[in-house]
Amino acid sequence: MTSSTDSSSSSSSSSPPAINYILSFILVGLAWGLTTPFIRRAARAHKPQPHPLLDSPSVKASWLRSRLLAALFAALDLLRNPRYAVPLVLNLTGSVWFFLLIGKAELSLTVPIVNAMAFLFTVLGEWFVEGKVISRETGIGMVLSLAGIALCVQSKN
């Protein structure tokens, strides 16, 4: 009797319930899509600080060195800005979740579902952050994306 109980519990523990996958797909799409408009707004509003080192003759003498230092200072300035850094960290966390998810879920479903979710949440995020109106064509695209997801899932059943 314990062997049938053990086998049923081991089979249920090896495959998580479908709701776990659904929530994972939504969370990754949310982390990727909803954070993008916030990152964009912060990057647009960013006013880099002048760095005296970039004006020094030794740096100006080397084109490559000046470009590398300018890129480094620009990245550091953005990362010090919480309006940019917090959504970026959430977005990157979504990437970690995605890589964990593709190790467990079926790849041919995971990639299109997560990317469609990211698209949907990006559109909603632009509406929320920038007040951008969702056009009829974009709304139709969102519905068609959801229909495509449904067809992908149905084809696997």
C-alpha cells in the first residue's frame, strides 16, 4: 500500500501543477514587459554629470580610452539612479526566472508565451507610465497574441 502512495507522491512532486507554470509565465512577462517603460522613462530623463577625467589630455589622446571611459561613466550614472536601477534589477530578475523556467517547462511553449506576455505588459506599461493610447491595431495584436498562445497550448495537449 505504501508503494502506491509513494509512486503517486513521487509522480506529483516531479511535475509541478500547471498553475505554477502559468504564474511563472506571467511573472516573467511582467518583469520584462512592465519594467521596460520605466527604464525608458528614466533613461530619457537622465542628465549625465560631467566627469573631469574625460577632459584630461591623457584620456583625450586615446580615442578608444575616451569612448570606454565615457561608456563606463554613463552606465555608472544610470545605475546610481534608483528610477533606472530598480526597474532594471526587476527586469534582470525576470531573466533569471526565465532561465530557471526553460529548464523545467517545454521550450516550444515557454519562449512564445513569455515573449507574448512581455509584449502585452509592455503595451500596458506604456499606457500606465506614458499615458500612451492603445490603438485599435495594437489591441487587435494583443488579442491575436493571446489567441496564438491558446493555439500553442492547445496543440501540445
